[in-house]
Amino acid sequence: MTADRIDAVEFYWRQGCGFCMSLHRKLERHGIPMAKHNIWEDPAAAAYVRSVANGNETVPTVRVGSAAMVNPSLDQVVEALRAEAPHLVPDDYEAPTPGAVSRLFDKLLGD
């Protein structure tokens, strides 16, 4: 990753993390390039995660340019890409449609 152009999302993970593997599979499936950082093997990566996760080593943590996200959804990563690195947004990406429970909460909360 250079200062001028973002070439990949920074993906912070650790072994045995089911949430990490789930997001990793989704990013791979959509062809989103990742620079992977195992926080158990890279002390600087662990320190970065703690700096954006209230002192915790919560993963997955993803950085896209200036945007840091702790345990984000694929949709949140794509939104950050649209803002910080639109050239990395897959051409065929469509946000998932909300399910019935999500629509009910939106209706109840007035969103």
C-alpha cells in the first residue's frame, strides 16, 4: 500500500477466529485484495488493533486508508472502499437486501 494509492484492504486476523475466516472468505469471493496481518505473529499489527479497538485485540479488524473497522460486515468494508479506494470496489457488487427482521426494526425505529 502506498500513500497515494490503496492497493488492498489491511486485514487483521488471528488463527482460530471464525469471524475472521467468514469475512476473509467473503472478501476473497468478491475479489477484494487483502494485505493480511496475523496479530499473534506481528506485535505491530496487534498494537494497531488495540489502538482502534479500545485496547482490545478484537478481530477481524480492517483498515481501508484512514477508515478502521472492528468486526465489520462485507457491506461496511465495501462502503469504506467506495469512499477511500473506489477502484477496489467489485463491479458486480450488490449490497444484500435487508431481511424481514431488519425491515421490522427499521419500521419500529422509524429509519
